[in-house]
Amino acid sequence: MKAVESLKPWSGTATGAFHIDYLGVKTDPQFWKGLKPTRAGRVRVSPPALSDTYFEYAACIMAASAVMRPFQVLEIGAGWGVWSVRAALVARHLQLPVRSIAIEMMPEQRRNISRHFMANGLNPLCHEIVAAALAPERGIGWARASGPADPGARLMQEDWVMRNAVVPMAGLPLDMPLPCRDGTEVTRLRTQRLQDVVAPGTPLDFVHLRIGPGPQRLLADPVLDPAHVGVLVLPGIAAADVAPLEQKLEALGYDRLFGLDAGQVLRGARGEVKVNNALRIYAGERIPRYRAAEMAERLAAIAGAAA
């Protein structure tokens, strides 16, 4: 089972136009305000510093190293395709064929996914981009975001929109942003079930699910039946969602591998990092129990060393 440090960090000539991580993922700094371009010239990128993201890398690498077949990836709430591309490059390091599905509800972000895939050499025949606002039932939803390229966009209840919208909602067409009193904006979208866009029974080795509020509302969808899932990563969990999410996952038969809670402090070689939102990592039935136990032990050892 591979570890984060077991993959050779990327080295090469950077143009100065992209942020490059240790896998070699090239990201346009305009996608996220915290990213800075890697300096132009010959560089060798270091492995990621210890943080909640480090454990996401570890889970992805462990999931890929556990399969002896094409690596199947599903990213829900994809933003600009962050984990679809990272997973693809993990597979590239391990010389595995890979297929992915990136689901994103915001149109501007879907355009960013296309750009991100192209910059990193992902074949569009193997890496699908799906336009969908996911909910337990089909209907109409409202996506709240700080702007058209906000990776943290989330579905809101209609009563919140009615209280906070600064212009009338009546007759508003789909996909048109509406300004709110707090400076954010909401967009009226048609919601779909996960099973409407991904066939139930599709084998999924690595699932990265980042939606809010209430990510547990999607877990009953047959696409996420643990019989068809390997490793499931849920980052950015609000405190109010932790307990119901854990209860739902355990009721479905997922095995917990690892968790971090908001406020937890990690101490690594580069200093301390405070966890802002909870993270949970689970294993479905595509990971044998003995392998899941090894993964849980490995992740716990990393966290223990950082306590």
C-alpha cells in the first residue's frame, strides 16, 4: 500500500503560469485566491505539508494502490475538478488506467474543469464532466455562492432565499444569478438525483464528496451503495452535520477509516495547522476488511505522530 512520500515528487521546468503540486498537477492560480504560481525555471516540488488535505492525498493514493484494474473516480461538488485531476495523476504515477466523473452544478466552474483537464492532459473520452445540482429528489434548488467561480457553492432552502434576495424571485429563469443582502448570490437550478446522472452499480474506487449543507442527504442514493464503493472521502463537513453523517454511514455499512474534527491541531515538520472543518474517510465493500484495517492504522499513525 503506497504512502504519500512513496510517489516521486514532480520535477521539471515550470513556466510560471501555473501552481504545480507534488504530483505535477498544474492549476491556474485564478481558480483559487490562495494559490500562487510556481516560479519559472527548473523546480522540484516537495510533498504536501501536513494538513487535512494531506490525509485526502493519502486516502486517494491508498485507494489507487488497492486496485488491480482501471481506477474509477467520482468527484461530487468538483469545483474546478480538483480531485478528479489529482486522482488521475496518482493513477499516472502508479501506471494505472483511470476513468473519472466530475459532477458540478455551477456553469463557470464546469468551464474551469474543462480548462483544468486540458492543462493536465486528461483525455475527455475517459474523464466526464456532468452538469448537475444533486438532491435526494428531482425539483428546483437554489445554489448560493460568493461568485460564479466559488468552489464552495451550496444548495439553500427557498425560505432563506426569499428572506435574503434583493430583487423579486418570481419568474426568475434557471441559471441566472440573483444578488443577496450579504453580498453573495443565488442561482436557480434544476436538481437531479445522483442516480439520474451516474448508473447505479458503477464501480467506484475513490469517491470525493464535498457538498453542503447535509452531505448525508445523498448517501441513500443507490450509486453510493457501499457494495460498489472503495474509499469515500468527505471533507469540509460542518459541525452540525458530523453526527448525522456518521450515523448514516454506519447504518449503510461503511467502515470508518479516519477522521479529523474542526479545531484539531496538527503539528508537522513545517509547523502547526488548525483544522477548520471536519474530515471523514470511510471504506466501502470494494476494499477488503484486512486492507481497510491497514489503511485505518496507517492514517492513525500519521495523525498520532502529528498530535
